[in-house]
Amino acid sequence: MKTILGTLQLSVAHDSLRRRLGSQLRRLRWVLLSWLFASSIIAAELKTRNVFLLTTDGLRWQEVFTGAEESLITKENGGVSNTNDLRAAYWRPTPEERRAALLPFIWGKLANEGQLWGNRNKGSIVRVTNGHNFSYPGYSEFLTGVADARIDSNDRKPNPNVNVFQWLHTRPEFQGRVGAAVSWGVIPWILNADVARFPVWSAFDLPAGANRFALSPPVQTLLDRTTPMWGDVSLDTFTGAAAKEMLAQIKPRALYVAYGETDDWAHEGRYDRYLHAARNFDRFVGELWTLVQSLPDYRDQTTFILATDHGRGPAPIAWKNHGKAISESASLWLGVLGPDTPALGERSNSPEATQGQVAATVAAALGLDFNTTHPKAAKPLPQVLKP
Ligand SMILES: [Zn+2]
């Protein structure tokens, strides 16, 4: 009797132990499976580990999508002395040939493997929403996601809004891995460089307390020996060089490069130099792309986002300017190229987009949601990242 009872108790105990073990094993298996599932979702969702935002000031969508405009390749409208040379460089019979001559990387690579938004002739609309159509409000709108009515000048004032690079830099995985190189001297204020504290290169003063990135001595010497063109915009050559040196030194996971010449040559009424500056912007972007594809930590893991702060007026006169009174200067273009971007190319009849959507798109490309902490920022662009 005792042994039967003992065997029974033992088998009961054995059974409950087996059940307990079984349920623990099932739980463990569930945890393992869900962990594997989650990480495979993350892996399948995004290959992007780094985002570069590259902008050129006030480049019109007209040149991006149709190339050089014939009525501006003149002395009278475009300030062009040598029209033969300019025509040889950029004039072609069709818009497709003209835009490829002006922006060969964008049309040869980005428009094939990524997406280009903003061709109004094909129903793709990208807009400024701040109503001003000039620089500080525009940069602020695409860097912070917010069109802020308080921002109504280009003065060197702190930005009341948090930008996406500043926000990224507060995250441990981005500490020391964010940088900006800018041609226009006001951008460090728009970026809140003093509060953000990531390295910033500008040829001009920075807000007190900002973290200045130093050029290598040979490039700094070249800059010092170059005749300044404008009081607060340096030549894009140096911004391009600063971006490459920043890439080598701080290995940014989030880099902002702001080229500026396109706007200034247009204001001066020099269509030839405006086109050359646009051609060089394309070169800088293409060279940076080739460079990142040569680096193991960046190859096939880097998304480029291209944008501008405002458009400009139409030919033959208003192309030189932009602003509230020139409604056409609210029209923009945008480009995205990277391992997670569906190759939809030149978009037609795309969802209407605003420049404010750039900020949350920078974060989204990295798998992050800018809108959780900044609900007023515009939502990420749809369809530019694989679902
Ligand atoms: Zn301007």
C-alpha cells in the first residue's frame, strides 16, 4: 500500500513537474520565436543605418525636371555673356536630355533607383507651407517639420522648434554621430547648434557654445586664400570638402549638408553661374554617394534625402527672386535614394507633399518616429520607404 501510494505521489509530482516544465518550455519557445520574429521584421523593414540630408538653396523644380531654360540663356534675362558655351554645356532638344546634362547623377542614378518628387507637369506637387518662401522659414520647416508663423526673418535668432538632427543627437546611439556642414551662415542658428552640440562646419561665426568642426589645414588655407563672394554664404566647394572630412572623422549616422550657391547666383541674375552651381550640387551628391558606397559601414545602409528651402519665380524676370509675393516660389522638389526606397523614379500623380515632411522622413529612414515626441511635425512622406 505504502509503495503504491509512494509511486502514485511520485507520478503525480512527476506529472506536475512535467506540466510546469512543459509550460515553461512553451513560454521560452514563444519568447524565442517572438524575438526572432521581431528582429527579422526589423531586419526586413530597414537596411538604413545612416541618413544624409543634402540641400541646395533655392534650386527651382523647373531646372530639376526640364533642365536649362532657353529664354534665360541670354545676356538680357540671364546675364549670360558667353551663350555659346552655356548652350553647349546644358542646352539639348528635349527636357529629358537637358535635365540629364545638368544633373547627371540625379537623373542617371537617383531617378532610376530612388524617387524624385515635384514635377508639376506630371501632377507631382511638393510645397512650402510657411507662406514666406524664403530661407529661414523654409530650412526651419524641413528641419523641424513645423511651419512656424513666428519665424518671419532671416535674422540669426535661435529656433523655437527642435530639429530632427538635434533630436537624433539626444539618443545614445547617435551621440557623437551627427554633423552638419553648411554654406549659409544663418543655418547654425536654425539648427540650434549651441543647444544641439553636434559638430557644425560653417565659414562664419557660430552661436556661442556651438561645437565647431575644424577643416584640415590645407583646406582651411585654400578657404583663407579665396576671395569671399558674399557676406554670409561661402562657396559650395568648401562645404563639399567639409562634408567629406566630417564623414572621415566623426563617421556620422545623420549628416546634414547645406549647399548655398544656387540661390545667390540667381539673385545676382547670373543664370550661367546658377546652372554651374546646380551642376556642382549634383557632383557633390554623386561623389558623396560613391564615397559612402566604398565604406563598409555605409555601403547599402545609407539613405540620401535631397531637398531645397524654397522655389523661385518664373522666367524671364522673377526667376531671380522668391518670397511671399511670388506664389510660384512655394513649389519644390524632393529626392530620396537608399536601400529601403522603392525605385518608383520620377513620380507622377504622387500624394501632395510638403517640405515639412522631410524631418519625420529623416527619422523614419532610421526606423524612428519623430512624431511621438513632436506631434505637430508633419508626418513622414508616404511611399518613400518600404512598408
Ligand atoms: Zn534667396
